[in-house]
Amino acid sequence: MNIKLWKLLRMRETVFALPLAYTGVLVSAQEFPSFRIWFFVTLALVSARAVGMSLNRVFDAKIDAANPRTQHRLIPSGEMSVLSVSVASFIFAAIFIFSAWQLNPLCLKISPCVLFFLVTYSFFKRFSAASHLYLGLTEGIAPIAGGLAVNPHFDVITLPLAVFVLFWIAGLDVIYSCQDFEHDKKAGLHSIPVTFGLKKALWISSGFHILSVLSLLILGTFLKTCWIYWVGCLGISALFVWQHCLVSPKNLQKVNVAFFTTNKIISLTLLTTFLLNHIVCHRV
């Protein structure tokens, strides 16, 4: 794969995002889904995320160029032009719509709505500190869409899972944005750290993650679960605690560890929990 395309796709984040859709598939599936379902769900999520990533790079090109932390990104560094990244985003959008069409008519119908969230989330930080929640809402569509891929009728059981993702992503995005506190404040960008300060922002992030865990516990009361599910919830809770132990208002050096490493483990733990619960507990 071309190295520039690899950077545009940001594969390590895409891999961490895949379980968000996969868990929705497992929660809604009456029986273990076919390879075809898994393939097009994967293609849809990878292409959707690529749309969001590429357009984010286009819309934030000037902001990234002014921020020392992001000056190395594709457009500010001159590796790719605004035109080439824009063209790539349209190609990825077409692949996403094709994938939705291959899953079922309902997925095709809602695909423009998903693209709307992917296109607009980059703008929120320009006028609202709720941008973290909007990003979480955008990512929270993944488990609902995953459920619709196997069951083209809205299943309320996916809602607690979507709420889990919403607050998980919002909380981690608050942590990640702490490292841009000084730049965002000078640039007039909105975020929870800028609005409330670093100390309160990390407390708010902790609150989001508490709500995230509560959503998993609520979901467990509606699913046919066994000890595997509750052990998984305990493991995810412990990982959230570890994540917040890594950072403090006076020490943000481990933000990338908290953001990338910890959340990758949380994502894999989430998928493993739901997969084993589906197989062992025979959820029907």
C-alpha cells in the first residue's frame, strides 16, 4: 500500500475502531454472521473512517499547519495536496455507499446520514466545546449500523452499546485534546480543556468513562450473558482507570499511550468479550 495512503487511512486507529461495528453485529445477530457480512461491514467501516480522516485533513489544513504538533500531517507537510486528499475522500465515500448497498437496502438508505456526520464533525470545534460529544456520537453510529447490517430493523438493544461508544470516544478525545490546550486557546478553538481548564477537563473525561461503563452494565441486563461478559466489563473498567492514571494536568507526556495503546486494548477486550459471550452464552 502507498505510504501516503497508509497515513491517510491511519490504520492503527481504524483497527481500534473496527470492533465498534463488530460488537453491533454480534449483539443483533440471531446466528453467527456469514463471511460476506463481516467483509462488507469491514469495508464500510474502513472506507467511512477514511472519509472522515481525509476530510478532516482538508478542513483543518490551516489549523494543522499552525500547530507544531500537527505540522507533519499530509497537507501541511506537502506530502499530499488538498485536491488529492479531496479526491481520495470522494473515492472512499463511493466505496462506503457501495458497501452499504451490498449489505441491505436500509443500510444504503442511511448511508448519506452517516456521511453527514463524518463530514460535519470536524467543524464543531470551531464553535462548541461539545465537539468531543459530537465525535462520540459519530463513532456511536458504528454499533447501530453493525446491527442493521445483520438485522435491517432497528434493534433497541444496540442503543446502550452506542451510548457506551459515545462516552468512551468523547472521554478519550478530551484527554487527547489536552495536549493542544495552549494552541487551541490562542487559535480560538473550542474544547472542554479550553473551556474548563486541564484539571476539570480530566475529571469530565473520567465522568464520561463512568457513564460508558454504566452503559455496558445496563446492556448486560438485557443480553443473555454469563460470567465472561461481566469479567470483560471489569477488565474494561480497569483499563479506563489505568488510562486516567497515565495523565495529569501537570504531566501529559503519556497522552499518546493513554490514547492509542490503552484504547486499542479496550477495543480488543470489548470485541473479545462480545464474541465469547455470543459463542459461549448462546445468545439468540
